[in-house]
Amino acid sequence: MGFSDDVKAAAEQISDAPEITIISHIDADGISCEAILSQAISRQGIRVKSVFVRQLEPLTMPQVPSDNSLKVFADLGAGQQNLFLERGFSEKEVLIVDHHVSQECERQYTQVNCLPYGFERMSAAGVSYLIAKQMDSANTDLAKLAIVGNVGDMMAREKCGLVGPARDIIVEDGVSHGNVEVRKRDLNCYGTATRPVHLSLTYNDDPFVRGISNNPEGARQFLKKLGIRQQTENGRWYVWEEISQEEKRIIISALAEQLIANGDTVDRLFAETYGFPDETPRTPLRNAQEYATVLNACGRWAKPQIGSAILRGDRGTAYRDAEHMLKNHRAIIRNLLEFIIDTGVKELENLQYLHVGARYPDTIVGIGAGMALSKLNAKKPILIMCEVPEDPNLTKVSMRTNERVVEQGIDLQQALNCASAEYGGGGGGHKIAAGAYIPKTAEEEFVIRVNRILGEQFAAAGSGNR
């Protein structure tokens, strides 16, 4: 049995079910999974309903119905199979569609997981799309949604573009369908559809360009010296996707020269990006990165169903609600980022950490950690702790690092999973971004233990953190 066999078996299991419940995660990948699977299922005339959970744990398991429906767990479940066993679910009642590390379980639940087959850079939305396509080859319109989920789950970040089946199958299907546009060797930058060009350069720190990154006026003067038009006659700022190819070439060449002059590499200056020509220009739905941010805003603020509605094509009430949440989301993220920088972190040999208490929702601290990294010591992973509103005895832990540290042997998922298990908690995620829940009483010991594990990872790879 190979991965394609697992996909085919899952498609058959879904098609044979009279009723299905999708249980999915609240991030961009999970919301994309739900939208892909629910549409593919409903198109076959099968009754389907959806449940979103922020984490699959004992506290959220009661949201999973005890009925005769097939329970499809999307973007979660692989590492929580013991919960299905405790709930008494049989093998025939459960289908797991995931891309996280799988947990051993005495009961063998059906699972479609790309990770054991070596596809490390494909998210659960990608797996969901392959199942949907197996169910009906006409479902290629859903490839666009899978691209949003993959990019939102940082599958394109390490290689500056999607690779493997996510690129060779899903992206190509989207291009063939006509609702996806590939931009090869584009600028590796966020906000190309909505931010003024100088601000896109300012807020980009991968790569970090001295005098431009984190420097709005420096970025504006950089463009001015190059003779780049920055505003229309009526004063509206141009965004990256609006300027000409020649202007883009001039900017990228000048950025490359500046990086080289400062002794930096240009390997991360370019990226393959994915645009959506069927969406309205100058909106965050115009490209995969910003579209994913919209979904994350919906999920992080407990409205994942609004994100799902947008993925299904709602550009009315749902999109207006999402715009409001996105504005609020960005404002609070900025506030969190300022708090982290102003408060400062404590540094250990292999990590830096901070506890934000109950100041910010546990659903966004990881995002703030990732954004703060370039403004701190980017050579060390950052660990942020916060309180969990639903359980005062638990602490949420979020960790982030960057590609260069991952290349030195760091695996945050393995570190948090190992350390949290020692204290009766649980963790998961990916090498570059991971999270865990631990007992509140174990916070100090836990940080020390994670620091030690990271040190062992650095040593095993023969690298240091400086």
C-alpha cells in the first residue's frame, strides 16, 4: 500500500458513507480542509456537517457527535488516536486526514497521512484535495483552496515555494483550471496585493535587508532613488502587483545588490508565489499568503465557519465580517508584537522565552512569536507561554524559529512533543512551528527541559546556535 492507495481507499470510504461529520482545525489549513472535503462530499449528494475545534483534546471531544456518521478528522487526529479509543469509536467510524506525526494506538484507525511517505511539505488541505480529486476528477476547482491551506501552513516557506505533490499536482491543477496563476522568481514578500510597495519591503525580514527591513522611511527613500512610482496622481499608493515587470526587476536587482554588499546571500530574495486572477484586485483574497491570513483571522477569533463560507465563494456578508476580523486581528497582533519587544525575553543557551500571562488569546501568541523573531535573536528559537482561559491549570506553549535554524538540525515539534510528554502534557506541529499544553506548575522545568533538548539537536547535527 502506498500513499495513492490510501487516498483511493479514503475516497471510497467517504463515497460509501450515508452521512459524514467533518471535524477540523481552526487554522487556515484546517478551514481549507473542511471547505474542500465538505464541497466534494455534498457534490455527491451525501449529507455532511462540520465541527471546528481549536485543539483535539478531552475538553473538545464532546463536540464530536455520538451518531452513526463517518467522522472525518481533518488536520488533526493522527496524534490523538487514543481519544478515539477512549470514546469507543470503532475503526469503521473514523477516517483521519492529516499531515502530522502519528501516534501509535492499539486500534488501527484508517488514516491518510502524507508524512510517513516522505511528503513533509504538504499540508492536510493538500491531502484533502487529493481525496476530493479521487472522488471526482471535476473537483479541480478546489485546488485553489488547497494552495491557500498549504501556504497558510507554511509549506511554501522553507523552499520559497511549494514542492512535491503540492506543486506538481495541486498547483498544476489550479493553473489548468484557470483560477491559479504562478509567479516564478517573484519577490519573497508579504502583502503584495494590499500593502503599499514600501511597506511590503519594510515588513519583510526574510531576507533581512539592512536599511529597509523594519524601516518604512528607508524603504520609501530606496524606491525614490530607483525612480519607482510609488503613488498615483490622486495620492493612492501602488501595491506590488500593480507596478510593471520592469519596475519589479529594478527593485529586485537593487535589493540583491544591497544584500551582496552587506555580505548576505540572495537565496531567499526570490519565491514562487500563487495569485488568484478570479479575485478582486487589491484585496487580501488576491494571493495565497494574504488569503490564508484572512482564514487565520476567522479561526483565531472563533469564527472559522466564516472562513469556510469565503472559501465557498461568499463575497457578501461573510467577507465583510472577515474584513472586520482581519482588521482587529492585525491590530492585536501588532500590540502583542510591541509587548514582546518592549518587555523583552529571557535568553537561555538554545532558546529565548517569555510568558504573556492572560494578556492575549492563546490562539494568537504563536503568530506574535514568529513576527518578533527577526527583531530579537533570530539564531535562537522563541518560546512564548500564556494562560488557557478554559483551564487555569494549563499553560499553552508556542514556539517558532526560522529556516536557517531548522537547517542546523532543530525540530520544534519533536522538542515540544518530547518535553510535554514528560510532564503529562501534549505537543505537536512542525519543525519550524509547534505548540504544546503543559501543567501550569511545570512551566520553569519545562523551559529548561526544552532548552536541553534543543541543545541535543544542535549537537547531533554538529552545529551551534551562534
